[in-house]
Amino acid sequence: MVNGSAAAADGTPGPVVRVPVSLRVNGAERRIEVDTRTSLLDALRDALGLTGTKKGCDQGQCGACTVHLDGKRVLSCLTLAASADGRDVRTIEGLERDDGAPHPMQEAFARHDALQCGYCTPGQIMSAVALIEEGRAGSDDEVREFMSGNLCRCGAYPHIVDAIRDVATGGRRA
Amino acid sequence: MRSFAYVRAGTVEEAVAAAAADPEAAYLAGGTTQVDLMRDEVFRPARLVDITRLPLRGVERRDDGGGVLVVGALTTMEELAAHGDVTTRLPLVREALLRGASPQLRHMATVGGNLLQRTRCRYYRDPSTACNKRAPGTGCAALDGHHRMHAVLGTSPHCIATHPSDLAVALLALDAAVRVHGPDGERAVPLGEFYRTPGSTPHVENALTHGELITHLEIPLLPPEARSGYLKVRDRASYEFALASVAAALVVDEDGRIRSARLALGGVGTVPWRVPRAEELLRGARPDDDVLRAAAEAALSGAEGRPDNAFKIGLGRRAVVRMLGALARGEEPDGAARGEGR
């Protein structure tokens, strides 16, 4: 049993409790020590310097913080770093090819102008990559339904759907 | 967020012992409710017992009776929705799961945690307001506040918060049960006896005592000839809680009469709301408009609306008629092709 040392039991704010966390992030083993309250999102951004993953609402509603955990898309703002110990994390920084070329989904987002301010884009792209792996990009309607966890306040949705369908159909969509 | 000690349990017994030993301990599974409410200081546990590594993930089929799915409590919503028997034999469960939350949340959220998720009442989630569920005795700010999303069935003068789970509504209609492991051993609780209406103790939401852990769900399969579905009416097409929802299953005989009916409502009750009286009205009847309207009337019987949520009574009735009518005709209530998985 993993055990972080005890906080005050009388209801007063206890002392900070720190725990060691090992993560495999974009293929590299990373070891950090975090406050038990630290989200995976804050650990990625603040402890590991991977600021591509964005903090939008920090309450699980907007999808800007989407990463892949053990291959599944999840919200890093509602994942405790301590609970992710030992797991495999993939972020937007891990998408590029070995030769430094962008991932096809990144290229499609650029080609289709699928963003305005760009703040939600890393989350959109991580969700979009997962959506194709899940086999949920069979129609525009299906893409809309299974991208519903990623909000874009600029309203770039039509071009986001175009970009994803482009990748899903192997570039047969202009 | 209050600081907390963190322990990761390797076995169910270890988890239960760690939680039972500390009255301020709480379990952590998918975290989608737990972490959110801790950040808002609605939950302030001194210790989190992380149960995510317990061997409680996966679905097994037991072939007693008509067949029962024994679902590990840590199975995610996406995993259960994708299971073969759920797809073929329990469309109402699959639809309830896939119409809940977002894909990311469904990959995180466990089915055990889903049944324990907390109300979306904005006052419950805001510690600066009065809420008998969060802080017993402080009153209910929703009664004369914003209550468009709130319940019309099972309410009390102390609380009108809606239970938010879709899955629980489908499981209630199926007579599912939860298996619980606690400091005093194991027990099974039928879902129909699990949830508590608020009465004068809105903070008591279910039958669990401190330290008890849901380890499995037991979900009876419907007979192969049953038709079932989950209709969810909401303010936007996806990623939204229900204003009103209906889980229903019908077996219709060759002569057009209903042999058996199951009906439960979500979005309108303080707890998932089964309606035995409506099921009785349907049994043996032909599903014509009068019968469906009578069932809908029975389903919302006793409902009490307030200025901003009284619309839910009529909405709930219409949703019942639409769902039952679609099942009787072998159609989809929302026009989607069955099996599309929306």
C-alpha cells in the first residue's frame, strides 16, 4: 500500500503532504514529488514544464486539458497526479513525429483553419486523435457527438469537424 | 482545497480498513466528482483512499435465471457501454451511459462512482449558500432561488435537488443491485432500496455507511425479445444533464399486448424514480394513446412543481408517452437508427 503521511485529523487545514510520482510522459520516464492536491494538469505544466496542455475551466467542463492516460483520453484537471503514478501519459508535445514533423491531425487543423485564439486547440487535437482511434469519426454527426467534451468559445466547430473528417477519410475531404 | 493524506490500496480489505479507521476518509476512483467537489471545498476529506488499482474492473456474465451481468465497480462508463451483452441485450443501459457526460469523463468515471455522483444543484456546490444537503440545518436556497433544473418528485421542504445519474435510472428499471464490502462484511442492496429521498435528512443520500465500498453491480439481462431504450431530454444535444429522462423496456406479444413493462424516470426526481403503478397499467394492455397517457399520468403522479421547474411535469409525461410509443412501434424516440450508439 502506498501511503502519504497523515494530515491533521481535527478538521483544520493540515500540513502539506507530498508524495513521489513516477510517470511515463511522451515516452520518457519522469519522477517528481508533488503535493497530494496537485492535479495531473498542474504537474505537467508546473513540475514538468509541458505547458502545451491548457487549463481552461479547471472543473472538468471544457476539455482544454485533455491528455491520453494509458491510451485513453481523459481530463487532466480532474486527475490527481498521485493517482496517475506509474501510468503512461501522452500530451500534445508527444504527438510530433520522430523527424519533428507535426502529427497529421495537427497538420489538418492548420490546413482547415480549425482555430481562432488556439487556447482549446491542444485539447481538441488530443481528443480528435483519440476519437479516430476509438472509431468514432464515421460521420460529421458522430464527430460532433464524440467531440462534445471539447468546447471552443471562438466557435471554430465547423472547421474542427472538417479537419477531423479529413484525417479520418485519409485526406479525401478537401 | 484542504490538504489530505493519500493512501493507495492494493486489496478491497485494505481499502475498507483504511477508510473505516478514519471518519474523515473518502474513496477516490475516477475522481470526476470527488476531485471537483474537493476543489470547491464541498468535500473536505483528511484522507483519500485511492481504489483505482483494486481488481474490480471488468464484466462477467452469470447464467442463473435469465442471465446477470456482474460488473466490477471500477469498470468505466465507456467499458460497460462497449460490452457485447450491454450492446445486444441492454440498449437502455448503453444509451444511458453514452448520453451521459463527455467521452473524456466516460473514460475516467467508474460505474460505481456514477451511482454515487452528487447533485448538480448550484447551491450544493457553492459553500457560501444555504444547503441542507451540504450543511444540515442551514436551509435550502433553491426553494426560492434558481430551481429550473430541480426535482418535482420525491421533494421535501428541506431539499429539491435532482439526482443526476442516467445510469442509475436504467439500472433501477432493471432491478439491478449493488454489492457492498464494508467493515462488517459484504451485503447486496437492490437499487430500489439504495437511494434515500431527502425528507428531513437530505445529507443522507443512500444506504451506505462510512467505509462501505461498492465492489460490483449486478445487472439482470432483459429477455432477448424485449425492446428497451433511454430517452434523455435536455437543453443541448450532447454533454448535458437531463431535464427529464425515461428508461423503459417492453415485451410485446404477437397479439400486440404488452406482456411486461419496466419504467423509470430521471431528471425529475430527488432520486432515480421507478413507477410500479405505470408498469401495472401497461401490463396486458394494448399500447394505444389512452394507455400510454394513463401510464404517463401515473408516472408523474404526486409531482409538485415550483415556478421555474413546473414545466418538468408536462415534459416528463410527454417523454414517457414518446419513449413507450416508440418502443411499442419498434422505433427510436429521437429518430436515430438503433445501434448508432448515441
